[in-house]
Amino acid sequence: MRIVIAEDDALLREGMALLLRAESLDVVATTDTPTTFLSAVDAHVPDVAIVDVRMPPTHTDEGIVAAVEARRRHPDLAVLVLSAYVEQTFATDLLASGTTRLGYLLKERVGRVEEFLAALHRVADGGTAIDPEVVAQLFARSRPDSTLSRLSAREREVLSLMAEGLGNTAIAQRLFVTDGAVHKHIRSIFAKLGLAPDDRADRRVTAVLRYLEDAQRRG
Amino acid sequence: MPRRDSVAGPVTVGSDRARAVRRRLRDRARTSVDAVEQLVGGLGTSLLSLAVFLLLLLVGLACLVGVGLWLVPSAAKAVRSAADRERARLSLARDLPAPPRVPGELRGVLRDPWTRREGAFVAVHATIGFGLGVLGLSLPISAVQYLLFPLYFWMLPPDEGGPGVVIWRIDGLPDALVVALLGVGWLAATVTLGPPMARLQALPGRRLLAPPRDVDTSLRIAELTATRAAALDAHAVELRRIERSLHDGAQNRLVAVTVLLGAARRAVVRDPAQAAEILDRAQQSAELALAELRAVVRGILPPVLDDRGLTGALDGLAVGCPVPCTVEVDVPGRCAASVEATAYFVVAEALTNVARHSGATTAAVTVHRRDDRLRLRVDDDGRGGADEGAGSGIGGIRRRVEAHDGRFTLTSPPGGPTTLLVELPCGS
């Protein structure tokens, strides 16, 4: 897997490169500004770009803008955005550029190497990796009378794991239940959200994210 | 005690008295000359007022037949220029807010409190002010004319009489000396009447040209609103700065720690030597995080201010400044904590600028307290050209200072040197 990293903090950039290289991943370029990042992506056409949200010059949302632009130029590029804190508007901006091959994680998740690598691979393979924190915030923001509030606690858990991009088996393992139970929860969620039952991972993640987007726009 | 004094020094007492009399005479002379000068100046502005007053009368007459209404705004502008001349003469403009622009149309002019008061001023100054000015000028001239009369009376035919009111025949020196005696009277009149006349002449200007009371408060309110907004702005900017330094500084270091720890954990089995190396880096990163947290805390409210006061805190800043820097602090007692903090940040920011942008070889910080004002001054011998817009933190200094109702001035011509002056009310 060929990777380009955009992170303005030198220590973090090198730490991440070190980690990924130790895992035999191919870090083809490390960059520290949106401009150098975009030219590195153009030059190397990597499989995945790992992008920090806050980069020079203003240290606000340059990373998001750069990620969206990179995806516009290279529609097949998988992007994993790392952020110091969760901000749904960032997530929404990203989601507007398509919901596949996309990840949005808190920076500190990188330290949980196994999960981080899993998320990286999932994104590279066309999936989605949304930080549980983002999902939790979206739930917290949803209005009491919204559809989301009709979900049971367990169903919410399943939905957030779905939003993170996990498959049925992975969800079952996380929650210590059987595949069948997960399947039942998902059907119930779809019913409550008024979505057609469908097991295919990308479709259902798309559906969930669309729904979360809607929930956020309204709430 | 009185007895001993009278024995010990009659001579001293006498010469003291003489000195006192001399001093009083000198003061009198000076105030008289000042008064004449003021009256003459007032005469000048009253001539302008007179011209404008006549113009006003003409416009007023023209208004009776209707056409004058069109001329009112221009007349108001003429009134303003006459009033401004008097404002400048009385140095009224220095501390007080300037009047707003003259309204461009008739109704605005008639409603504007400034214009109305200026109109009243022009009327009074053109008449009474003019009269006082003429009188004030003629008194000393007459005094000189009369006093010198014995020196030149022989050049005039005796039937001509003397100067001014002296219409009788002048026969020889005794008569001329009588005229000179009258001159002494004129001189006395100049000395006694001059100062009150000057005050009287200036009175309408001081009363009518100062801002109307309600205007004054409204301006003050506007100013307070602005500084309050600036205070809130400064506060928000400050919070943003803290948020930045936490997210982009300490937090990044800690993330790096977790990343490196994660990497070390993965490496521990595969390659223990590499794991140790990675752990070493993780530890360094954690130490960096601690250092940055300390810096952030210092940026919020430096503990040193509490411990060692402004003097110690500023010394600390100077020591930490890469450019050699002297500090002179003369602040008896303590100021309010917020004022000390502001002073600290001003100096910190200024020295950061000196180190980063000025290319200076020396800098000097002086802090004095005069009455209720804390005066800060930061000089450097660098290349100057410091610019508020250039993201150099100068805007931040200004906001913080203005939030405290203080004053901020920056002189930084290209080529240097740069001087930053800040004055803060101590608030204690």
C-alpha cells in the first residue's frame, strides 16, 4: 500500500512514517503543507493519503480543503483525515465529496496500531472509517423527537459501529453477540430509519452516513 | 519665636520682603503681557467672527425672502471655520472630541446642537469679543502713548492738545508730565483690567465651543462600547491562542507519544532494540508535551507575576530575550493583577517582535508609575518599519491596551529605531 502523509507537526509526521514503515507499508512521501501535499499526490498517485486537518497557513481546515481537492483530482484516492478534535462540519465537508474510501479519525487513534491499520486498510479497500466520537456527537446532537431517538441503546451501538465501517462479524465480536443478533438489530434499525433492508457494507454505510448527515443538518 | 526672629534677622526679613514684592511685580507684568497677547489674539478671531456674523445677518435677511434658505449650509460651514479658529486659539481641540461634520442640508443644520452653539458663539464673539479685543489693544497703546508724551510733546503745536482724550492746550513740560501721569492711569488699567477682560473674552468660546454635554457623554459611551468590544475581542483572541497552543502543541506531542508507544508495542517482539529506541523517542515527546504545557500556562497568567511582581517578571523576560535587553522598573506598590498581566504581555510581545523582526542589537524596557498611570516603554535599535498589519502581534498589543482604557503609540520609521509606548491606568 502506497501512502502519502500530510502533517505539519514534524515529530508526529516522522512518528507516523516510522510506525507505518515498521508495518511494511510504503510511505512514498511526507509533506507539511497543503500545497506540497497536493503536488506529492499528483506525483506519486498513492493508494491512501493521511491528512491532518489543521495545516499552515491558517491552521483551521486546510487539511479538509486539500483532501477534498485531492479527491476531486484523483477520484480513486482513499483519504484518511486525522484531527485533533471532532468537528462535524469537517466530517460533512468530507462526506460531500463521497462517502467511500474515506476515513475521519481522531489523531490519538493512531496509537492503537491494530485498529488504525485496520481502518487504513478498510479505507484503502473502498470502505469507510468514521471515528466513534463523531458518531457519538451526531447522536448527542440529534433532537429528542428525531428518528434516531427511537433506536434502542443496543441499536445505536450497532449503528455507530456500522458508521465506523465494521462488518456484521466484526460488530458481533465487539459486542460479544452472535452474527444473527447483529443481523436482527440491523434490520430493526433499517426499519426504524425507513431504509430498504440491505446487507451490503458500502450501501449500508452510505445509508447510515447519509442519515447522520441529515440528522446533523436538521439538528 | 517671633521675638527671636526679629532680633536675629531684620535684614533678612527686609530683603525677603523685597524679593517677594519683586516677584509679585514680575508675575503681574507677565500676566498683563499674557492678557494683552490673548486679547489681541481674541481680536483676530473676533474679526473673523464679525465677518461671519455679518454674513449670517445677510443670510438671515435673504431667508426672509426665501432664497437665503439655500445658503444656510454654506453659512454653517463659515460658522464652523470661525469656531474652529477660536477652538485652536483656546487649545480646546486638544483633549475634547472634535465636532462632527457640518450637516449638508438645511434641516440637519438647524437641528445640529454643535452648529447652533457655534452660531451663538459667533454672535457674542463678533460683538462683545470684538469690543473687548479693541479695548484690550487700545489700553496698552494709550499707556505707551501717554507715558512717552513728555518726550515728544514739543514736536506738536501746543493747540493740538495731547493724545486721545487730552484736548486741552499743552504749555510746556509740566502740562506734558500731567499727561504722562494720566498714562500711569492707563497702565494701571491695563494691568488690572487686562486679565479679567481676556478671561471674559474667552468665556463664550470655552462655554459654547466645548462639546455639548449630551454629545460628550454619547461620545464617551461610544468609546466605552468600542473598548469593551475590544476587551471581549482580546479575550476571544486570547482564548483562541490558548486553544491553538493546546491543540497544535501539547496535544500533538501527546499524540506522538501514543503513536510511538503503539509502534514500540508492535516492535517489542519483532525487534526489542528498535522498541527501546522508539520508547526513548516517546519519552522525549512526553517531556516536550510537559514543556509546552508549562509554556501555555505561562501564557495564560505567568505565576512569576504573583511570586515576584512586575519587576521580577520583566527581568525574567529580559533574560529570556535573545537580544541583550536592559530593564528599569520604578513601580512602587502593586497595580491591579489584570494591569500587571497586560504590562507583562505587552513587554513579552514587544520583545518577541524585537527578537524576531527588528534585527536589533540592544533593547531597553522602562516601566514607571506616575500617579495612577503605568508607563511602559520598549526601545530597540533595530531596522524599524514595524507595522501593525504585518501579523506581528502589534494589533494584539493595541487591543489589550485599549481594553484597559490605556494608550498605545508605536514609532518605527524605516531604518529604526523603534519605540513602543504604552500607558495604562493602574486601577488600584
